[in-house]
Amino acid sequence: MSAPTIKCIGLMSAGDMGGAVGARLKELGFEVCTALEGRSERTRKLAAEAGLADCGDLRTLLDTSDLVLSIIDPGSAMALAHEIAALLPGLGKHPLVADCNALAPHTKLEMQALLEKAGARFIDAAIIGPPPRGAGKIRLYLSGADASAMTGLAHDAITVRVVSERVGDAAAVKMCYGGITKGTVALLTELLVVARRLGVESMLDEELRGSQPAMRDWILKNLPSMPPKAYRWVPETREIAATFEAAGLTPLMLKGAAEMYEAVAAAPAGRESPEQARAKARTGEQVLADLDAGMPKKA
């Protein structure tokens, strides 16, 4: 089957990452649309800021798009795949559908079977990096038989890397990398909150400055942007845990990270939007204080 020509890209959804990616793709000359039916006012605002066209509902998005990018909460990714699979047979189209979410390789294979049975051409995609706005840049990893069809999405802020023709390989890169980043953030956040509660945060900070300055600076730099993303990191860390378990290793460390992110997501700082968090411009130390106050304490 020949490589498809991509002119119109349908994007679900225009959130913090999706909206930024859509804006960059428009700069490359692609038509980029999204479906705002039933979406929140925040998503509508982000879509407008990114200049994305609203095609109304998902059915219309599928009918008009050559490539569909799923960039959503990983906990909702399979539900969206089922919606797409239910609509495609009635359209008589065979669009490329790229799942760009943080899912385990075996989850991507399950999604591939579902969507290809409905007539789609599936691409396993994975995004690493912050939303590509301002100085932000991402690496877009791709795998699957049609992965090369997306190389035209390369942009100064989007580096495209084809891993292989095997679905699951891009997901594997993301899961292993996410184990480093999400796992480390969870561990360091927890230990810093514990140090505050035990009354030794100043002494620990002095020790970290002297013996682990790079680690100390890294977590304090990353903490301000973490709480609003914690709800999405819960399903992601569970997918990483499942990936580790499928490879014959323990899933327990990343299951613990998922529990940590559940607690963060339930705290006041975790209920903010990324835009609200950026507007507050808190330091890492201030975020730690907020999490300490907002996360559960033993009676």
C-alpha cells in the first residue's frame, strides 16, 4: 500500500500538549482541525489560541482528516480509540491514526488490532519533552509499518525519530524514559515532603547542595510544573509498571509512583490547570510547601 499524502491533520485534543503541537504543525502548512463538541471551555480557549479549526464532532474530524493524532490523558486513550473504531466503518475511509499517548507496548498492540479491524492504518507514536511552545521542544518517536508517513511533521520544535516498523517499539522508548523521569520525580517529591514533616528539610537541603547538587537543582526546577500533570501521570506510571511486569521485572516501584501522583492530583496544587500554575510562578520550594499542606497526613 502506498504512503498516504497528509494534508489535513485531525487532533484530539487541543490540550496543553496537543494545542502546542497543533500550532507548530500549522506553521508547516498543514490544515489542523479538532473536534470541540463536549469539550471544556479551557480546551476551546487553547484551540483558539493555537489557531485550530473546529470541525464540530469526532465523526466529521475523521471524515476530513488524512492523519488523526491522539494526544490526550493516557487514561482516556483507549476510550477514544473505541470511539474512532465505532465510527470508521460507516465512513469508508482508511486514515492514519497515530496514538501519541504514554501507553505500554502491549496496550498499543491491543489498540492497533482494534483500529485496523475498523479500517484505520495505525502508527505507534510517543512524545518526549515539554509542550513545543516558546523554547519547548519535543522528540516524536514513531513505529509501525506506516511510521515513515509522519516524517513530514518534523519542525524546529519537533524532532521526528522512526524507531522501527514494529508497533510497540516507540511505546517501549517512552515507557523506559518515563520510568526515569516520572519515577524519579515521584521518589524525590515524596522524600522532600517527608523531610519537611520530620523537621530535617534544612539539613537535608544542605547535604544535597554538597553531595547531590545536580539532583537537587533538577527536582526543584521540575516541581513547579508537576502538580497539574499528576492526574495524567497516574495512568502513565501504571502503564510503565505493566511494561516492567511484562518484561519479567517488578512493577511495584512504578505502582508506588502512581499512588504518589494520585495524592498530588488530589491536593489543591494538583487541581490547578497548567496555565494557573504557570501564572503563579512558584519556586520548587513553594510547591513543596503547598504539597506538604495539601497531601494526606497520618492522624
